[in-house]
Amino acid sequence: MLTKLIIIIMSFIFMLYGLSFILIYINLFSFGYNIKEYFLFITKRYELYLFIIGLIIEIYFLIRKEYKK
């Protein structure tokens, strides 16, 4: 139970870190980037992958069933 809680908190931190940088990069629109260039830039950054990994871990641990022996 404690490990599940720690992993959920870690995945939440990954998601928070990734999403905050994705939102910060929205400022690129003020430098003349269009939506296509923005998505190409975001896909090359590791923050997007941290967000995706955190989201997958969070979903997995929230919907998995625990079997007691």
C-alpha cells in the first residue's frame, strides 16, 4: 500500500513537471511560432515524455485490481 502511494505521488510529480513546462512553452506563440511548429517543438522535449509516463503510471495504478493471497 505504501509503495502504491509513493508511485502515485511520483507519477503525479512527473505529470505536474511535464505539464507546467508544456504550458510555459505556450509563450513561443508570442515569438511567431504557429501551432504546427509548437507541437513539433514539444515532441522533441523530454518534458512531454515525463507527462506521458506519469499519466500512464497514474492510470495503471488507479485502475488495477489488487489480488490478496
